[in-house]
Amino acid sequence: MTEKQKRFADEYIISLNATEAYLGVYKNVKRPTTAAAAASRLLTNVKVKKYIEKRLAELEDAAIAKQDEVLKYLTSVLRGESFSEVVVVELEGDGVSSARRIKKAPDERERLKAAELLGKRYALFTDTVDLNASGLVVITDDISTSDDGG
């Protein structure tokens, strides 16, 4: 894969417009119809296609929170270590008030919710027993039968 093909792919990922990406990289091409046809061919190039798929997967992967990130965040809320910004309006007098932003630690309700979500994740609050077993089950009948009907 050439450096220009790589730049084309990166531009295409940004704009999702193949013609525009092609014209941005291949400056000597002036006609949009020529650029559109060439861009279409480039998008079918195996190396370019794989590069675009790989980059899109990386971008998606970076955008989505992973399990450990969520658990760390919930733990920081539970422990009161995270902060959020809230707007506070203060009365200054004579009907004049001003607003300012302050940092606020999680309140009791927010910490309890974090604890609840973590507890659900670790199955701390279940009343049922999760029993998974494998093996052979043998049922024996130890009731003896008699000839006298009883």
C-alpha cells in the first residue's frame, strides 16, 4: 500500500466521501468524474479495503467503554472519588443573582446506585443458587416388592 493510498483511506474515513478524499490527496486530478472513478477503484483495492476496515475497528474500539473501565468508574463513584460539575445560583442581593460552576462529589443516592450496580455485576444480592453440575444421575429404588401385594 502506497503512502498516497493510505492518506486517501484516512481522508475517506474522515469525510466518508471517496471523491473528495481522492481530490484531497491526488492534487493533479482536476475532474470530479475522473476522481470518482479512481476513488471507486481504490475502495475495491484489497489492501486499501483492509486498512479502512482495520482503522474503523480501532476507532470504534476506542469509542466504546470496556468492562474494566465501567467497573473502575462505578468504584470511584462508590468511594466518592469522582466529581461532577454542577451550576450553583447564588443570590447577591437586590434581586441580582449569579451562577457559577462547582465540583461536587457523588451524594449518598449516587454512591448507593453505584454499589447496587457493582453488586449486580458480582451477583452479591441474589437469593437464588446458581447450580451448574455435570455428571451421571443414578436413581435407585430401594422399595422392595413382596409377593403378598403389600
